[in-house]
Amino acid sequence: MDKNHIHSHIVFNSVSYVDGKKYVSNKKTYAEIMRISDELCREYGLSVIVPSTQNKPLSYADWNSVQSGKKTYKQLIREDID
């Protein structure tokens, strides 16, 4: 465990030994990996995170600003408008 919370790491060969095609990372393949991961977690009695429909996740840039105590560009714009 490399963090204070339980999570998984998925490691696989990026080139298929069956057909030699390289893995392409996009929303569709990400969703498929998440589906398989969730299926395995349910099969082994592990918890599955249910995405919230109310809160949109922060972008990395916004998350990084919050972590370093800075205001996000959206907060700065809101302040300018106000």
C-alpha cells in the first residue's frame, strides 16, 4: 500500500501478444477498464466507488492550485465578476 487509502494499480502490456496492436488510451478504453475493475471488485466482495452526479471532479490544474493554497482561475474570475 503506497497511500493512506485502499486503491488499485492496473499494470498490463501495452502491446497485445495476440494481434500486436498497441493499447490506445481514451475515454472508451478507460471506461472499459473501470467496468472490468468494478466487476472484479464486486466478485471478490470489495467496495466499488459510485460516481457522484452532483459534483464534477476538479481538473488537475485546479486540484493542484487548491493543494498549494492558491486560488483557481475560476475563483479569480468569480471574484472579478463580483
